Amino acid sequence: MARVCAICGKGKVSGNTVSHSNRHNKRTWAPNLRRVRAIVDGTPKRLNVCTRCLRSGNVERAI
């Protein structure tokens, strides 16, 4: 299972770290995911959700 946001689909992004001497090394950036109980189709379900979606209110939390 890929580690992506269940709401917006945000996942890993790859690129380079660039040092002061301009050397390039491969690296990845991972999204800030949280495992959350959310209401999906009227029932609570566990989802991996990024903190941007949580903060913006795109997810209805189950209490």
C-alpha cells in the first residue's frame, strides 16, 4: 500500500539535495500523514490523511 493521502492523493516527491559546492544527491520528500478515524459514507473508517486536508476541514473526524 502506497503512503498517500486518501483525500487529495498527495504522496512522495523526489528531487535532489544540492550542497553548497553544488553537488547533487537524490532524496525524497514525504507528506505529513496522520492515521485518522474519519466518517466515510456514514461509517467510521481509518484513513491516511495529510495534515493540510485535516487543517482545511476536508475530513469529517469520527469521535
